[in-house]
Amino acid sequence: MKTLKQISFIFFWLITGYLLLPQTECRAQVIKMSAKDLTKASSAVLYGKCSNIKCEWNEKKDIIYTYVTIAPEGYIKGNLGSESVIAVPGGRVGNIIYEVSEMPVFTEGEEVVVFVSKGKTGRNLVTGGFQGKMRIEKDAKTGKRMVQGYYPEVKADAETKGAGQSGKPENVSLEDFISELRGYLNN
């Protein structure tokens, strides 16, 4: 009987302790950013074609960076010159692959819109991780160039309790997207 009381006592305090401990929250590594947020946080916003991709170790040989060269067709904000080199953490050197979650992946020849900010080391980095790179593709029906994976801003209302991103990405014409981003620069 004494053993049953001891087990009950221990069980009671374990359950009580569990209920009283603060619950921890898991958070994503990247904060959701709207096109407006990305534009304001970036030192440069450009669109163009990926002309070269190469992976190299950093100076300490503890991180691999993928250096993406973009031939800009145009700048929406800032100017990085006739060729922009953007460093993306992660890549492959020889048989060693260094993966960094939440980072965008570029391929040679693809057309992109990229939001760029300066890192602490002076490297040009993609603002907002994967959110800072949007692919441009030609629409088969209209022939217009479309920005893929754009999350439009949601107006604040009683249901959403604030502005933010809609749950579903959209495709928008490159011209409309450029006009929208330029509008954010005037606010």
C-alpha cells in the first residue's frame, strides 16, 4: 500500500510540474517578409540572368559559399554595377556538400529578381533567405515575363488581424512587380 502511495505522489508531482513548466515554441529560421519588407531591408534590388555559379570555401575553410554572378537587366533599387556577385551560404566543393536551410538555389541561365543586402563581412547576400530570390519565366499564352512565387500583401481586416502574406503564392507580370517595388521606395 505504501508503494502505491509513493507512486501516486510522484506521478502527481510529475504531472503538476509538466503543466507548470512554460511551453517552448518552435520558430522558423526565416521571418516571413513581404515584397515591401524585402525592398526596404535591401541595399539593392535587381533583375537579370544568372551568368555564372561557383562554389568556394571561405577564408577559414569552415563554410562553403556559392557565388552567383548575375548580369543585371535593370535595378529597382541601388546599383551593384554591370555584374553582381551574390554570396549564398552553402554549396559543393569536391565531395563535400555544405547545406544551409532556407537559402535560395540558383541555376545558370535562369532569370531572377533578387533582393540584396550587405553582410557583416561586406559580401552581397540575398535578403530574407529563399524569399529574396524570385524566378522570372515567360508565360506560354501571353508571352509576358512573369515573376513566380510572389506573395502579395494582405490588407489588415478582422479575420487576419493584421497585414502580412497571403497563404498562396501568385505569378505577376515583371512590369507590374517592378512598378510595385518602386512604389515602396517612395513611401
